[in-house]
Amino acid sequence: MIIRRVVSLEEYQECVQVQEEIWGPGFRELVPVAILLVAQKLGGICAAAFAPDGRMLGFVFGLTGIKDGELAHWSDLLAVRSDARGAHIGERLKHYQRALCIASGLPTMYWTFDPLVARNAHLNLMRLGATASEYVVNMYGNNTGSPLHGAVDTDRWVARWELAATTTPPSPAAPHRDGVYVVRPSPTDGTPIEEAHPNATVVRVAVPVDLESLGVLQRTAWRNATRRAFMDHLGAGFDVIGFHRAHEGEPPFYELIAPAGFSHSSSTSS
């Protein structure tokens, strides 16, 4: 497999084709050839992974600009064809993108991901070592035209990746023993259950094992429950310190910790 910048018009066109395969031809946020090409000419990145026969397996696209007064790179798209998944191609594309940004003197990369997609949370927070820096409610609207999104609000984490940090994140620590679930799946039907733990300083917000297998009503229920938990605890000063995959009967969950000197009297229960 070869990873390199996209160079030809035919390759840019294949990037569009990959988008249509993954998000659907009616996806309103699809990035056209002209933007992919022009962005790369102005400091952006459009790079792809190619099989030995030249077929594009996936690509990554991002823009470079100013955020909070400093140069930064915003990674807008990361797409891997369904038959090429499971080989860490997305992770390798991300590291290639990182290397190009560092070579250009960029200190930080940002991108968004759905808080309810467990595999993406694990990749972004635990394997790449990014942080969940901001929670945005319905960032792209609830009518993107993609069957992947359906009619569910597109809440997103904004991931922040400090590019000068080590390329190998530290081994994930075991979850805190005193952590309590403020959102967890029902043992009967898997719908989310919300629990109030106003005194807790370490909380767990569970997410579905496989979001794509759920119907719209269940997705919406999970979106609303986790949104309330994240917004309440972030508003009280909690930080996301990790993500843990499903293991030994436990669901996948985010772990959040209270700030020093936390007082439950100032916290809104979830």
C-alpha cells in the first residue's frame, strides 16, 4: 500500500466517488473536485492510500487556516472504503496527514467525530491521542442527505491533536473504580438509562456498541441522553479523560473527571 498526496484530476474524482460510496450520492456535505484541488494548492491536504493495483482504498482531506489566533489544520474528511477496513488505513492516513502538517510548521490539528460511534472514539482519543476539546450540538444539522446520519441531530466532538506530542499515546489506564454511570444501556432492550449522581467526581457516559445497527428512535434516544450528560458535566468543569471499549459485560463508555475543588452544589445533575 502506498500513501501519498492526490495529484491527478482522476484521483480527485475518485475521492468524490469514495464519498458517495460511504455517505450516499445525496450527501449534501460532499466536497467536490474543485475544492479538494484548490484547498491543496493553498496549504490544505488531500492524500490517499492506494492498493498495489492503483485502486484508492481511502483518503483524507483537510484545510489550513487560522483558529484562535494561531495557524491550524482542520481535517474535514477521513474515508476508507468498506472492503478496506480493519487494516488501520484510517489511522495511517491520519499519521501521514500529521507528518505533512508538522513539515509545514502547523502545531495543531482539529476534526469532528460523532460521540456515539465507539470505534471512532477509540481511534481518535486512545490510539491517536487527541482530546475531546468541545461538544457541539447538531453541528451539521439533521438533514445532511446521508443515510448514515438519517434524521438524527449531528452532535459532534471537536477533537484537538497537538502535533508535536509523541506519536505513540501512553497505554490507556484502567477506568477509575469509583466511576459511576450517568448514562448506561438498559439490560432488557439496550435503550439508554439516565442516572443522577450529583456527588460523583468520576462519571461514565456509555454509548452503543454499534450505532449503525440501531433505528432512528433508538439513535435519537441515545443522542438526547448523552447530550444531556455531556453538556451538564462539561458545564460543571468536567474533562473527558478517556474512552473504554466494551469489555467483560461493560458497554463502551467515556470517562469524565471533575476539576480540582469540585463541589456538587454547583453541578447540574444528569
